[in-house]
Amino acid sequence: MSKTFVTAAVALLLTWSIANAGELSIRQFPLPGHGALVVAVPDAWDVQVGQPPDGLPPTLKFGPKSGQAFAMLVTPIWPISGKTPTRDAAGLRKEVESAARTAQTQAVEKMIEIRTLKVDGGTGYYFSATDRAPNPGEYKYLTQGMLPVGELVVTFTILSNDGGEAAVSAALTLLRDLAQKKAGAN
């Protein structure tokens, strides 16, 4: 790892620990042919990796080890079969707006606001919605979006039942600090 990245990671750990009375672990998740996704994971969270075959992007599923249930799904996307995901802010916003329109069909909210998520690699977007009639075992609250990370586009979904303000805030902090470690980098 570069000295700059290590310094930034230590600063992030200190900031998070002070603000949330918890610890973080810097974890690297391999991305077939695309290096690794570097994530500062709260020690109070569990993470599972779903790795499909044929070098397709993995999905990381985060949740609490104990306490109020929530789930965060994170999938880094790279070009597949010659199709390159849009990385520019306008394209990402358009994709998130489309997802918000789909969510609106089941949402309590009459209007779903698209919010900006500033990251080192540019600008991402997300929205939040409340399911008006979740089925048993489903989550009531949804936050979903996309952001650029290195050469990747990362999609994310945060689900909770309690309003999830703390979980959403922690998840957005985690997302803002994602990094891609390129293949062959130290």
C-alpha cells in the first residue's frame, strides 16, 4: 500500500473511532482481473462475499454482528462483454433516477429526492424510499445509489426496518471512503 493511502486509512480510523466509539478494519476484497476493493469495515459489522463464476463482479453483503438488523449490498462493476458502465456524473445520475422511478411505484413518498454523494473519484448519487407495504421478512427502508471508485462503478443498496439513520449514515461514510487497489499495486 502506498504511504498516502496508509496515512489516509489511519486518519479515517481515528475519525471513525472518535465519532462512533467503534473500531474499523481496513479490508481488501479481490476483484477478478481488477485488483481489490479496499473498504474500512466497522468491527461491529459482518461481511459476506458472494462471488459468481466466470470472473463476474462479487457482491459484498454487510450487516451487524448484533443489534438492529440492516443490510448493505455493494457491487463493484467493470466492463463486461464489451459493455462499459457509465462513470460520468450525468450518466450515474440518470441510472439512479431510473432506479428511483422503479422504487416510487411501491414507495410511501410522493417524490423521491436524488442526493449527491461526493467521493474522491467524482460524484455519485443515491435516493431513499419507504416501502408502503413490505412483505413479512422484507425491509421497510431503502437507500440505493451508484458512485465511481477508481476504474469501477459501485452500486449499493442499504436496507433497514427501524428508519436506519445510524446505519445509513455509517454506510454512506464507508462508501465515501472506498478505494480500488489496482492489480499489481503494493
